[in-house]
Amino acid sequence: MSGQEDIESRRRFLKLAAGGAVAVALVSGLPRVARADDLPHVSESDPTAKALGYVEDASTTKDPKHTAGNSCANCQFYSGGPTGYGPCQLFPGKAVSAKGWCVSHTTKKA
């Protein structure tokens, strides 16, 4: 190899190394977005859940405030999907069942 080829090869290597370092720094520096799957599920024995009368399956509640058809899936505080578990504003950092229900249920406005 000639001296000029060595210099160009070294420049190319340094450019790739610098680009790789920047890419790693950007990827590792980005905040991780929490998904509902990552959140712990609310237990019916949780103090907040007890205070709100939360149940994982709305069909099992005996609360007179419950209206047939109401569940977390159609509540304005719930931001998850229609099935499974999702985040609820009333239980920060935790996920509730889409089939669940609590006394704070407020139907989403269309």
C-alpha cells in the first residue's frame, strides 16, 4: 500500500468509528418508552384498587354503581387496547385489565 492509500484507509476507519460511536450514544441516550406489558398489573388487594372497588373482571362486581357493558376498555382514564392490560390514569405506573372496572369509571366521549 502506498502512503496515500494508508491515509485514505485510516480516514475511512475513523469516520466509521466516529459514526458508530455517535449512533451508540444516540440509541443508548434515548428514553425508554414503557409499554403496558412492562407495567405491573394492579392487584385487587392493592390499597388504591380497594378504595376504588377495582375488579379485574367487570362481570364479577356486585357494586350497584356498575352498569352492564362498562369496563376499563371504554373508560376515559384507560389508554390501553380493547383486550389485555393497559395503563390507567388512576393507577400511575400500573396496568389494569381491559375487562376490569372501578367506581371511577367514566365512559369515553365519542
